[in-house]
Amino acid sequence: MVKHSLKLILLLYLAVIFTPAYAEEDLAWKLDTRPWKEGFHKEAANKSMISEYVITPETVHNWKELVTVQEFYGLQQVVSPKVYLDGLEKQLKKACPKIQLKAFEYHGSIIYEFSVRNCPGQDNQQELGRVIRGQEGIWVLHYATKKFPLSNEDRNKWIGILKSAKLSS
């Protein structure tokens, strides 16, 4: 099983509140030039989709950097990116009470970051992400790294990558 208990908690939380819909919306974005590969993909009966990407030769079971793309179909009808992020923060704090999530708005979406350090059962890691309200769902893009601390150069690069993501029908 992929070790993503924080994300699993959030997925379980959201599983009960979103409405099913058919997704025809696509995400267009480019990662950096390193050899990223899809290591995991799953769709849940028109409710959600998750894809995880790692750098060769890493795996989703053993990674230093991980990119995750999620879409929760129909959730945009129920919550805004801000409400979604508030729920994420609440779930994260249940697992790791010391987590401090920082966020700012960007063209109707929200970019956020947080770090996990010295939290029982969790690997130390830093995450940057973006929550986007699409026409057919809420999209969540995550970049996670176990490289501490993330340099300002890498942080700015990944914020730029997250900002470059566009949704199209």
C-alpha cells in the first residue's frame, strides 16, 4: 500500500461529500525536465481520480519527490477551493497537530504549502500544492519532497509549475 496516510484520510473524508459526475475536463501542465513516470493511477466509479508520478528509478513506495494529481468529480458544486483547503488543514492537524499550512489565492485557485516534521507515523516532508475549481470537479495538484529544507529556488520553481497548470474541456 502506498504510504500516503494524510492523503488517504482526506480521500476518505471527501468520499462522503461529493456528487458523482462524468469528467471530460483535462489538465494541461508540464513538470520539470527530469524523467518523471506515472507510478500509480486509479479512478473510483466517476467520483475521483488519482495519479502519482515519481522520478525514475524511484517508485511510489520509495520516493524522494512525488507529484500527485487528484480530481474529485462534482465536488466543485459543493465546495470552493478555500473550503476544500480548510478541510484538508483540519484533517492534516488531526494526524499532525503541529502542521502549519500557508496559502494564497491565485486566479481563483489556491496555492498552499506545509511541512511535516517529527510527526509519528509520517515521513518528514514538505508539500506545495494547488487547489483548482474546474467545471466538472475540484483538482488538487501536489508536489511533495523529502528533501529538507526545500531551497527557495526549488520552492519558486514548483510554485511556477503549479501556476502554469490549466484546465480545458
